[in-house]
Amino acid sequence: MNRIKENLVLWIVFTAVWVVLNEQWNGKTVLVGMAVAFLSLRITDRYLLHTTYEHKYYLSPVMVAKYIAYLVVQIYKSGFSSIVRIVKGENDVMLFDYETVIQQDLPICLLANAITLTPGTVTVDKKGKRLRILTFCDGTDACESKVDRQFERILSGGKR
């Protein structure tokens, strides 16, 4: 019963996500969302997670705010840059491997998402700390410089 109390916030968040994804706000949708959230939490707690969610997936609210603010700026900056490249016909793409210094899986996935959300780059694979990235560029050195190290500094808590 203590685990249910500890996961109450997650239960509410998962239920809200269910309601948003179903695009309906009625009793049936909320009840089904609560049931799915409860089952998801129980299965995860029992079979998949060997620690608490808070310990495994903790993200500092300050870090999340910095990440989102920086991501929005980079999306616009890279978007305009990509438009210029496309208009000029400089649409050479290259696939390259990038190894991050980040240690935890969740921040690595957030880095991969930031790369994909930034126009002109797509993370196509993740194996451990190694990301495979498709991007506009002319050579491997130029490609690696396109990965913004500031994301890594933000996601690793400034340790870079």
C-alpha cells in the first residue's frame, strides 16, 4: 500500500496523459486511464524496476526548465539554418556516430530527442552512450560539431 501512496503523483500524471491522448474528458475515459495507469505502475514496480521511480528517473526542475528553454531556441535557430541550406541546394546529408559523456539513460534519451527535434538532424539509433545521427553536413568533423554540447552540459548538471 505504501508504494501506491508513493506513486500517487505518477498515477495522476499517467491518467492525465491517457485522457489527453484519448482527447476526451468523460468519466469512462478517466476511469480507464486510472486503471491503465494503475496496472502500468504495478507491472513496472513488480517486474521491471528494481528501485523507485524517483531515484531512477529524477530530473531537477531547474534542469528541465533550462533544457526546454534552450531546446526552443535551438529549434528556431536550426530551423532557419536548415531553410537557408535547402534554398541554396546544400542538402548533403551524412550519417555519423556520436558518443555522449552523459551516464544515465533518461538524459541520453532526452539528448537524442533534442537532436531529433532540432531541424536538420535526426537520431536514428541509440546503443548505450552511442548515438547514430543523420544530419546536413559535408564531412565527419563538421557533423560532430553540429551536436550542441550545451545540451550535454544541461542534461549532465553542468559536468562537462
